[in-house]
Amino acid sequence: FFFFQAEDGIRDAQESRGLGDVYKRQEEEQAGQTFTQVGYYFARKKFDKIIRTGGFRSGFGIKYTPLDLRFNLNRNIQVLLHKVTDIFKETDDTLEGQYVLQNLYNLYELKKNEILFINQPENMDIPRNRIKFTQTFSQGLDSKEFNDKLPKYFQEKGIKPFRIRMPDIMICDPHQHTLEELKEQVKRFGKVAIVKSQVMASKVESHLMAIAVNEEGLQKAIEAQHFRDDVFIVQEMIDHDARVFKTYIMGKKCYVKGRESLPIPSREILGCDVKFFDTQVPFKEQFPFIQKKDMKEFDLDINVVNMLNEEIQKSFYFKVYGIDLLREAGSGDYCLVDLNLFSSFKGCDGVEEQISELIRQSLEERKNPVQ
């Protein structure tokens, strides 16, 4: 593995000894061999997660090279793997994050015919904003093309029909309305709700949320300072069986892992009208009433999940990502509540081989596009 040395180099303005050693060692070990040159750029925490999955070792006909997108691209690469938006999470300098992001856009415009971008940048703003994410995916899930597929599949398999949908949201803008006006606005929501920043990722505030079990709790929640500084949303809390299906996608490969989730609590169980929490802290530590669930047996229809992912890849050009699905009690609807580009693939086997296979398949599709 070469992650830690490479990461040291990425943090410096010029190639450090650590990053230079990576290049030198790769050149010595792989001299005379033909490899697909794959460059990658991730933030430090993402590197750590990738290490734990066993990915990004040069081999399988692929040579991985760490890059620094803060500076000019001076490596001859054929493929670029990235999650540049993570840079916002690791620095207080938002300008640096914006600069890296702009460099990626510029690089894409200049070299998109030469370099294959895994997760193309055009729609990268969608999974960074909860409002855009909800509105965009709601439109896609309501499209005639997608909705024609599901009934046909249900009929062929003799399955009771259900929907894939987004949770209902209410948009609240503290820059346009006073606190009292917002309190009047949220009275109309009428559901157990989670209050969230509009920022879906890349900021600490994106992980700070509140669950409100009634109108009083909702009004207390929106008084919190981190909801007063920027646009936020009030989102329907889905009634489900306290399991979230973490669905990791790598091209045509789909991994599904069950994780404990927060069920709708009553006021008696929650012990208050509103509870503030941090999604980066284990739910069990913040909500001790959560009961351990059996994660071995899933009732998730993988064929329906694959149809959803075909639509996502076709519409947004994402190839490596993760989505969170909840199974709604009663209706059985699948509710899409989150999307992360280049997820950690925690607990997934064979990730290293799948990354290599995805790169080969993508290059082949680029060379021989389907007409």
C-alpha cells in the first residue's frame, strides 16, 4: 500500500519525498509492463476508508497514481477517480475547496476526450444539496420512462406494486422570513419531521439535525442557531423498521448492507418534543431505545434496486456511489434518503477487483459506445 506516503505528498504544495517515492517505486516495480494509468484524488479520511476495503493497490493491469488537483495535472493518466468535495470537510478554507472543485471542472472541459472521469463532474452539485437532490430525483422517479418499467416488472413477477419515492420536504429560508414567519410555515407540515441543513455534505452543519415529534418540537428545532444561518429543510420522517439499506454501487456491481436506523419515536419514548443529534455519532449512543435488528435477512428486491441504479447512471453519469434506502411500513415503498459519491464500501468484499473491472469496462464502453 502507498496511501500514507501519497497522502503526505498531496498535502504539500510540491511533490514531497513521500509522494516522489511512490512514483519512483511504482516505476521500478512496473518497468516494462503495460498498465492503464489511473490517477486519484481523495481527502485524508476517504483514503483511510479505502485502505480498510483493500482497494487502490496497483495490479490487475492498473497502475494507480495519487494526484493533487490544487495544481496543474502533470501526470499522463487515462482515468481519474475522485471525490474532490470531501476537501470541504477537512479544511476551514472554503476558498481552497472551491478552488479544487473549479480545477476539476476546468480539467474536465479541457481533457474529457482524453481522460475517462469516473463520476463525471456535470452533476456533482446534486448530491451536495438536499433541496436539489430531492427535487431532481423526484422528477426522475416520476418520469414516464421509469414508471413504465416498474409495473411491467411487478406484473411479470406477480409482485404487489410499490413505489420508489423521495421523502416530502418543506424548504425554509431564514434570509427571506423572520423566525415567527417560519414558525407559522412549519405548522403546515403536519408530520414527524427531521430538520436538516440544505447542505447535504462537505460541511459540519450537514451532520447536525433535529427530530421533532410534534408541532412544539418543530418550532423549537428551527430556533437552533445552525438552522438560522442558512436555508434548511423540514423533511418527512419515514416510518420504517429501524433498518437502512446501504446500497453501494460500482458500475454494474451492487452491494447491499443493512445498518441500524432511527425509527419514528413517540414523545414518550423520545422523552421530549425535539432531539438534536449528529449523524456522525452512532445512533445507539444518542438514542439508547434503538433495539438491535437482524441484518442478515433483507426483503429488498435487488432487481428493483438495479433498475433504480440504471436510471441514476444514465441520467447523472455516476458510476461509483452509494444510496440509502428505507422500506416504508405499510405501503412497502422504497424511500431514497441519501446519495454519496464514492462511498466507503464498508464491509464489501472484492472491492479492489471491482474497481479494476469497472475501469476496464468503462474504457471499453468509451472505445466502443453502444449505438
